[in-house]
Amino acid sequence: MTLLINEIHVYGNLQNSFILQIADRRITRDGVFEGNHKKLFKIPYLNACVGYFGLAQINSKVYFSNWLSNFIIHSSSNTSLEDFSKQLCEQLNTVIDKTLLEKYPSGLHICGYNAKNLPEMWFVRNIEGMDGNTYKGFKKSYFVDEQFLKGPAREWGFDGTNPVVTNNYINYYINGDVRPFHLIWRRLDEFVEPMLLGSNFKHLKGSDDLADIAKWKMQVISTFYQQFAKKKIIGTPSDVFVLHPINLQE
């Protein structure tokens, strides 16, 4: 499986924000270790990142990690996250082994900033939803939609034009084995924040320090699986990226 997390941190204005993305690298098939592969990839020409969870292979010979790298390189003509995400969905439906897609959940987060420096989160997947922590309704093809600007941002007061919102917010998008996120991810912050106030610890100076904290939290989860899980479906190492609006980087 994996643990794929996207965090969109907003400070009163969608353009005053940053995006944190993290995923482990462990690949398993039915709980059996197959290797370590990258699951997060930057899209440099779009100030964005794409990550995948669930199904790790396009077919019996090609892994998502290799296929996505090539897709990103050869899709630089796309000028928006919408175009990139829709083309990605279309291409996946052309190349994916449908017998695999019927058996396994599969999804991709395409998250970054649009031309107006507003965060977007596009979700490509073959799943209808979840029953508790379990995916259900595996479709024979992928579908895609945008889930941040048309969802939480509107609830916070975004009117479609003015980027000002009503408060400071963090919105999370979590997929893969979601249990550790719901049980411990945010609770670890309750330990970290007061500890870092002490004189013996460095104080957080910006989003890059938060990325270090995120990587440590993923390591906590990964080592728990390594020591106690029968099927070790999350594991080290992990990758983390931080994105900022263009010209608003710290």
C-alpha cells in the first residue's frame, strides 16, 4: 500500500500558503515486500507534485515510478494542472492493465499552484469511496476531479476570485493505509510543538523545518510497521516536498 499525505497550509489568504507532500517508498504486493520505489515526483514546469498510492504497476513489467517519470518529462506542453491531470487520467486509461485495476485500489494526487498562485488538488482514481479504512468500488477506468478550490476553499469563504479566506487552515488529503494518519499523525504535533519551545531544541523557522518534522513523523509510523506489523505495507525511506506560490517563497 503506502501512506500518501498532502497538506495545504493557508494563512488567511490562498496565496499566502504552502503545500507539503510526503510518501514512503515501500512497495508490497499483498503484503509481500517487492522493493523501494519513489512515489512522489515534482512537476517542475507547473510548480506542482504528483504522488500515487495503491496499485504500483502499470502492468506486470512497468512500475508507476518509471512510467510517471517519463510521463512528466513528455508532458511539458501542459500549461495548467487541469490539463496535466486530465491528460494523465486519459493516458493511464490507455496503458493500464485493466485486470489489475479491477482488483486493486489506485489513485494519484496532483497538487500544486495554478497560474493565479492558488493551490489546487486534482485526484485521479479508480475507487468510488471508502468503508471505514477500506477502499470499495474498484472501477475499470480512472476518473479525475479537482477537490480543493471547489470544496474546502469554498467552505472557508473563497468566492472563486478573491483569495482571502476567513481564517488560517490546514487541509489534509490522505490515501493508502490511512489508519496511522488518523490515529497518530496530528497527535505527534502535540508532542513536537511544546518540545521545540525548550532551549535544547531548534525553533521552527519556516515550512522547510515542518518538512523535517513530517519526515520524522513518517519515520515513526514506518518503524512501527517494521517492528510490529505482520504485513509491512509502510516503510522507510520516504520523500517530502514543499511548494510555495511563485515569488512568495520563504
